[in-house]
Amino acid sequence: MIRRILTTWLLGIAVAAAQEGSPVQVQELSKLLSPVIFTAPAEVVSANRSRISARIEARIDAIPVDVGDTVEHGEDVVILDCADFELARQRAQAELDSARARLTRAQQQLARSETLAPRQLLSEDLLEQRRTEQQAAEAAVHRARTALDEAALAISRCRIQSPFAGAVTERPASQGELARPGTTLLE
């Protein structure tokens, strides 16, 4: 509506000027008006900023990234020495194997005792002892499985990966240092 009024008004001025003999130029209003531009200082800040730290205590074997490097999601950014945790895993595996053997033996003894007890060839006390030994052996297997799972979890934490794609802005840690849980290794 306003545009139509302005166009009509400008056309009227142009016709009046043409009648007086003055040269007239016609242009679109949008070409005559310049847009208003504002500038202000700004800083781009990522929504994701993370302080990368270890979840286990171990010596830093390598930090394959440096300040300014870009990393992809899931890329290894810190590699820790896992020798102690690998030994713990082997120890836990041996303990699990041993506990399973003790459980098999306890199950066999209980089965024999349960066949002898009804014929009065075994005391109730000894039968109860065999049941207790089997329960203890089952608990030992469970405990050894848990130790093996803990060792595997610690080994999986020896490779620290980028939680998202981004850029490394700080690297306070160095190869050979001891990484402790909660201590910042990278940002």
C-alpha cells in the first residue's frame, strides 16, 4: 500500500518536472535506499568443551594429538600404559579357572554325598558341609568373574578417546607423566 502511494507520488513529480522541461530519471526505490548494517565484536564459542582426563591411574604412553589438531569423535587422543592391568586380567583369568575347577569338584562331592545320605552311609553334618562347600565355590567363581570384568574395564580405559569431533585447545600433560583420575590431560 505504501509502496503504491510512493510510486504514484514519484510519478506525479516526474510528470510535473517533465512538463517544465527538466530531464527526469526514474529508479526503483529499493535501489535508492541503502540497507542499515550494524557491526559488533563477537567470539564463537563451542557448545561442547571438554576437559579430557583419565579414569585410571597409569603412565602416559603417547598423546598422538597436539594443540590445534582437529580430532574426530572416537579418535584416540591419549594412550596409557596397560601392562599392570593386563597382568591383573591374566591373574583374574587364572583365578576364575581355579575357582571353576573347585566348583566342579564341590559339585561332584555333593552329588556323591546326596546318593550316600539316604542309605545312612553319610552323616547329615557331612552332607551339609558339602552343600556349603558348593555354595562357597559358586561365590568364588562369581568373585573371580567380577575381578576379570574389572580388569577388562581398566584395560578398555587405557585408550582415551575424543567424546566428540573438535579441536585440541590445551595439552597440559606429556608423555611419560603419571595420569591420575580427574587430572586434565587435554582440552
